[in-house]
Amino acid sequence: MSISRAQHVTIALPTLGCKVNRYDSDALARALSARGYCIVPPNQPADVYIVNTCTVTAYADAKSRKIWRRVRKLNPLARLIVTGCYASLAGEQLLAIDGIDAVVPIAEQDSIPDLIAHWLPVSASLAPLGLTASIPRKRATVKVQDGCNLSCAFCAVTLARGAIRSRPLPEVVDELRGLVDAGMREIVLTGVRLDAYGLERGERLTQLLEAIGTLPIARLRLSSLEPVGIDAQLISALAAQPSLCHHFHVCLQSGDDDILRAMRRGYSVDRYRQIISDLRFAMPDATVSTDVIVGLPGETAQAFANTCALLEELNIIQLHIFKYSPRAGTDAATFPAQVNDAVKDARSRDLFALERRLFSRYASCLLGTRVSVLVERAGARGEGLTPQYVRVCAPFSPAGLGSTQTVQITAIGDNYLVGDCSCRQ
């Protein structure tokens, strides 16, 4: 490829899965942009596609394969790199698929810019092209740790991501300071096990929160937390953080003690109930979302009913619902009493219906009230998020994009609120 052609090399980064994957893709985009490559949206034709995969379920694997087929139609001559959790667990299998040029495990993602440079070099005189357009203008995610030391019977993430590794506290604070200086209004801390930050070197997430408290962050948000990592000390540190958004994603997976034991989750239903109670006692306006797996081998109708009852009791307003699928190398894949797909489908539908009821119950209390919204999309069908991670739709002015506005709630949608942004601030 000639230099004149190489100066216009385009790269797209379709990304599946969690905020950790999103952060990894954004980091790759910055590194590639700094070398002079042009980052384009994932649904556009590109010279190189880097598909950052998820493997939490068989459905996630299938979505990755669907993306490979789609990008091949966008540009049959493009180079295709597969990375992420699926690539880390099934590298040899994926390399055998026609059309995949490289499979890069998570631990080797830093090598991707050099790999692309070997294929499609760019002129050294090119100036950096800036951040990828997929990074929100006023909202950024910062990965502070990777890996997990739990051994849940159903989960392949530990196999893909490895042991806990936390970034040094000064390094994280420097990145956060840079984002604040760049005008970011909301920063989300994420990790495979965010609650275990620093655990491998005798530190705690509480120390990171204390250091962050010195920065003028308008909004600080946490990604998911594991119940085994939440204690009174962490809850006190969360409540003391003035910029913290009072929404907590506390992974449940099941509301039945027998299933929790089979999953090897390390807590009971009563312990989970107490954690949510303690969070709300410390922060009365807090909302809670969670993950739920349906159809783990051995899940009876009563066990599922127990899960639904707990979710309703605790007023969990958002659910991430996963139908169990066996993951190679995990213990649950060999469990007896596998649940058939029809039952999983029915239970998933029941949970989606429950989620709508629980959200409506919560949202009805907000009718007529005023909420703070960080505007993420402007126009007649504008959108933004409250600190409690509730989406609000309103006709936000383009001039207000990225700002925090006061909105009066006038109606309720399926999983969002409708607001009037003409009310006085």
C-alpha cells in the first residue's frame, strides 16, 4: 500500500459486552489515532475491523460471529482482527475460521497497533486524529482493574481475563484529572471486579474513592459490584463521596439459596438483602440494578419464583437478564438437571415483564418532580441520564448537549421517563 493510500487507512472497532470491553476499545482507538489512523464508526466501511468480543453466553458468541459476517459485507477486502474474551478462550478455533486475519487475546491487545502498522503503515508525519467518535463528549469510562479471583461455577470470565490486576492509584487519578480538565462531566469507574480494586496488593476501593474525592468531578459513577466485596467500610466511603451517583449495580444472579450455592457465589439471599438495605439506609435516594441468570442446571420453578419475589421485595428497577448457556471449562457445564430452552425463554419473558412493573412503580413516584439530567443527545427526541441511571427523554437544545439540566417529569415510558426541559433551573 502506498503512503498516499495509507494516510487514509480507516479502522472500526465493533465492541460487544461490558464497560471493560468498551474501555479497552477506546484505549485501542486512542493508540491507533495517535499513529495517524482514522477511526470510523463500527457500522461504516473500513480498512480494518477490530471486533472486541464477549463470551458471557453462547448468545454473545453468536453475536460476535454475526458481526464478522456483517463487516465482511461492508468491505470484503478489509482486515479482520478478533480480540476480547471470546478470542482469549477460543483462539485456535477462531483462527480456523475463514476471513479472520488475526486473533489477539486480551493480554496482548497492546500489540494490535504494531500488527496493523505491519499490514498498513502510515506516514510518520501524520498528526494524531483525536479520540474516536464513539467516546461520549461529556461521559467517559475508566478501567481501574481487570481479572477476577472468584470461581463462580457458570462463569468463563476468570478463564478469559485471568487473576485480579489493579492499576496503580496515582495512574488512575492522573487519568481522571486529565478527563476532568478535558471537560468530562461524568466519569464511570469500571473493572471486571471493581469492588476488588487493589486487593492483590493490600489496598481497597475505599482508598481510590478517597483520592478521587480531591478532584472536581461533576458526576462519578460505578459499574457493577459483587456482593462479596461490599461491606460497611465501602458503603460509608460511597456515602461520603459528594459527586457519586446513587445508582448501584449489585450482581445477584439468583434469589434462591440453593442456586446461589450451586453457583458458588459466596453469599446468601439474606446477605444480599442486607447489603441493599444498608446501601439505601446510607443513601435513601439510591436505585439498584442487577444481573439475573435464568435456567442454571437445577433451577426449579420454586427457585425461579424465589428470585422473582426477592427482586420485587427489593425494588430492583433494572435487570440484565441472561439465559444460562454452558461455557467450556466451567463446572456448571457438567451439572445434571439441565433446564430446557423453552423454560429459559419463558422465565426470561417473566423477568422482562417484572422489570417493566418494577420500573413503572419506581417511575410513578417521580411524576411531577424535577430531576437532574446529563444531556447525551439533543433534538426533539433528546436523551440523558439522571444520577440514578434512569433515562429521560425530552426536547433538549443542541446548545445544552453535555450539560446538566433540570427536567420536570411528565410521563413514563417502558424503561424511561419523559420530561419537560423548559422548567426553571
